[in-house]
Amino acid sequence: MSNDEQTHIAFSRLVALADELVADNERQQIERHLASCPRCATDASWAQRVAGLIRQGSLEAPPAEATARVRALFRAWRRPPVRLVRARLHYDSATARRAAGLRSAQAPDRQVIYNADGFDLDLRITPLDGGWQVAGQVLGPDTAGFVVVDGALVAERVVLSELCEFVLPPLPDGAYTLTLRLGDLEVSAVDLVLPA
């Protein structure tokens, strides 16, 4: 069997060998393998070297500038704090039609407006091929962001356009939760039931 075809020793076992944590019979098997496998022998040599440095306590601290760069990368990577706000239903044309006695009328368009922390979320819902097309616009201070829709069969994230508009993929009947993320503001628990 060539070296390319043979099975290699798991690196965790080579580390255990370097730390002297393997039984004698396993150590002998590993050493026989290392005699014929340059790849595993190189890995075992490296593990032995590191284990020896750790035992001596002679590991060097990284340069201060490298530590500072790594810390800066972690600070930049961390997600900024988020303010959570719950949206309030301001207007639903489906409810308004019922109040006006138009329960039997099939309106082609439904408008739903939510308010939250200085923003309005204006949704337009139209029937589409046995499902629903939901398009919307965030009204208020211009900001970049995205909308997430979650339901039993759908989970999508859609980025807002330059005009703070979005169009969700067609949705089947069901209950959905919309979450709006605008910078450090997260407007959550916008509950939407299709059809109304």
C-alpha cells in the first residue's frame, strides 16, 4: 500500500502521543505508522515541538502591534447593540372594509400600516397566483436596512431599495412575522395573517 493510499493518524491522537496520554500498545502502533508515513511524521514532530514549548513555558507573547490589530478586528466585527421596538398596527384596510359593511366584496388590494419609533411601515398586499404579493415601503428618516419575513413555510430576507421599498417573494396563505432592521433599530413582531 502506498503512502497516498494508507490511512493517516488523526491529529488529535498525535497530540495525545506528544502529551504522553496514549497507552503503550497504541504508542507502538502509532510509532510504526510514523516510520512509514512522512505526512503523519511531520505532524507528530510539530505536535512534539509545541508540547515541549508548553512544558517549558517558553512560548513568546505576540508583538504588541499584532495584539492591537487583532483586538481592533474583533471590535469591528462585533454586532452593534440593537434597540428592539414593537410595531403597532395603525391601519388595516381589511378591517375598515368590514366596518363599512363590505364583507362580501373581494378587494384587489389591501393596505396595512404599522408605526414604530418614528417610522411607518406601509404594506400593500395583492392576490397573486393563489398566493399573496406583499410590497412595502418604510416611511421616515432615510436609512438602509432589510426586512425578514418568517412563516411556517417561508423564511426570507429582503434588502430595502434606495427608496426604502421592498417586495417579498409570493407568500401562501398563513401567519407571518415581519421584522424590520434599520441600522441599530429592530422593529419586531409585525404580525400579518394572509388572507385577512
